Amino acid sequence: MSDVWLDDQFDLEHSYSVSAITQCIQAEARWHAQANVDDAFAQLKQLQQAASEVYARYSDKHQALDAIVDCFYSDWSFSGTQQEMPEYRLNSVYFTLLYRTGNSLSLAIVLQAILEHCRFNADIALIDQSVMVQVSFSAQEYYLIEPASGQQIWHLQPENAETDNETLPEMVFDEEAYKLYLAHQKWAFIGAERFGDALACVELLIELLGDDPYERRDRGYLLNQIDRPELAKADLRFFVDECPDDPAIELVRHQIDELDNNNNTLH
């Protein structure tokens, strides 16, 4: 097993200005008026300090990782849940920090933040649409941690070995992890018919992405749901103009026609 701990290339990849977990916690206030984000940040700080204390007990980085992961799922009681609970709560990083349960994405964001605080080279990774935490020890050696259970898989890739790129993890760094979080939260809110909350997610995504036509389309749908037809039409028409060949274009045109007809009827 290699003694290489952090390669220069990994240091460059981690030069972020604002972490994903910070953005996710702060976003909670946009749709949860009673959220006390200071409580969530306090919980995160306590966990990071506890993890640092565990880390300091070990000279071997692999043993330190095992010990912190064990604490995360045993002593600190983080886990997925089998209980019936709205997905928008399980997806919430704020909720996960306060109640120690969540879905794979929220748990991955919390675990990654704790491991990175301890100077592990930890990232969110997507593998076959599953969210994982990847902890790299070199370009060839890394762990994959399943965030809902804590199960770890060790990977050692021999140098110069041929690889199938389709099997490699897709790394999701801070801003992309935040966008993924907002997208998941948007659809969770839509599924629960919390259209105003979903609209808050879309507005944040548009702040990040600019006039992304798909986010404008979704905003149009949500504005219609909360009875803002004129604003909804503007967004839907923008999507039609920008994406005329999209497979859903006729459905969107039909929505615009319905809004026009309803407007004519009211007048």
C-alpha cells in the first residue's frame, strides 16, 4: 500500500472559496423561515472538532479514516432511515446535521465536510447514479464510502493499467455538489407539492447558472402553480425560443396556450 498521502494535483482541485456544506446550510433559510442555521453550523463545528481529536490519535492515515467513519455511524449515530419521512427533509443538510439522518446526498455532504476538515482528500462521487464519498490516498488508491451505511470499498488501480472510463467515479466538487443538492431539493419539494419552496430552489439555481432554459422552464411551471401566469408565460416562452427541438416542446407550448386562453377568459 502506498505511503503517498496528498498529491499536488489533489491540492489544486480543493482550492474552493465556499464549501458545498456551507452553501447548503445557508440555502435552508430561503425556504425554511424558522431554520436556525447557526445551530447547524454549531453542530458541524462540534463534529469537525471531534473528528480532529480522533484523527490525532493515529499516525496511520488508513486507521484514522476507519476510526472517524466508525465514529460517524456509531458514536455520532448518522444513518439513513427506513421511516416514512418527506424526501425534502432527508435531502436537507440542515436537517441531517440536527437529527443525524438523511438520504445518500445529504449524508455524503456532511461526511465529506468532516473528512476534508481532517485533511483527507475527500470528495463527493457519482457511480452509476449512486452518491458516494471518495477518499483518495494517491492517484491509484482510494476508498469509496456508501454514505447511508458507511460500507467502505478499497480500490487500488495499478499504474499504467487500462481502465474502462465508464466504471470510474465522476467527481462532484463544491459548486457542482451544491447545484446537485438544490436540484434534488427542488424535485423533492415538487413531489410534495411545496411549490413555493421549490421555486426558492430554482431561484438559487438561476443565480448560479444564469438564464438556463431548463431552470426557466421549471420556474415557469412553478410560477403557474402559485398563480403568477404572466411571469410563468415569460419563462415558458423563453424555453420554447431557446430549446425548440426539445422532446417536451409541444407540452410546453400547450401550457402556454392554456395560460393564454385562461387570460383571455378572465378578461
